[in-house]
Amino acid sequence: MRVSDVLNAKGRDVVTIKPGNTLSELSLLLRERRIGAVIVSSDGETIDGVISERDVAYALSTIGADLHAKPVAELMTKRVFTCATHDTVGDVLATMHARNIRHVPVVADGRIAGMLSLRDVLNVRVEELQRQAAGLRSFVTLTQIELQDR
């Protein structure tokens, strides 16, 4: 299965925030959209960075009460691992595992095309396994019926 298949199923809605927005605004956006990370983008088309709820939680211990007023650019991850729409879901999952990341932006033609979360990837994998199990159950049932009819 390809990344494009996952995006077609889940939707291609991309949530971005500008680097100058505050962490308070980020927190509100994460809560309203019920998501764990957003792409940081000055123009809404290219990636400046990624910031997640985990980044905010970790910063709370070092920055403290002034955290809410800090700009997103101060905490965002600048070295972002991305994937392409033609990449396989297995390859993306391997990257997520190797890099210990839970969100991977999707890029097509140099522009933001979507965001894959670990949950998205695992949901696809579970659906694949359920289809395979159902196929095996069907095969076993048909095989048992054919053996009884002989």
C-alpha cells in the first residue's frame, strides 16, 4: 500500500501554523483539531518545521510559565523527515520506528500534500491484517466444505 492510498482514505487536510504564532495558539489549534502535531509553514505550502504536543510538554519543564508566549519557531523541529505519495506505508513505518517519530509530513512536487501519523499507518496495517485473516477464514471454510463433500 502506498502513502497516497492512506491519504485518499483519511483525507488530505493539512494543518499548518506560522513560525511566529505562539505556543498558546498552537495548543488551542491542537485541541480544536484533536491532533498531535502540525506542520510549521510560513507560506502554507513548504515545510519550515514540525511541532508536536510532546515538544510542548517537554518544554514546560525547562521554560515554565512563560511557555505560552513563546513563538512556535523556538520549539519546532527543523530537521524534518518527510515522505512522498508514492512511498510504501511499510517504508514510512520503518522510518518512524528508526527515528522515533510519530508524524511524517507528505510532500508532492515540493509542496505539503498531507501528514501521516503513526495511528494512520497502524490503522492501515490493522485493516490489511483483518482482510488477510478474513480471506484465510474463507479459504479454510471452503476447503473444509469441499473435503466433506467428497
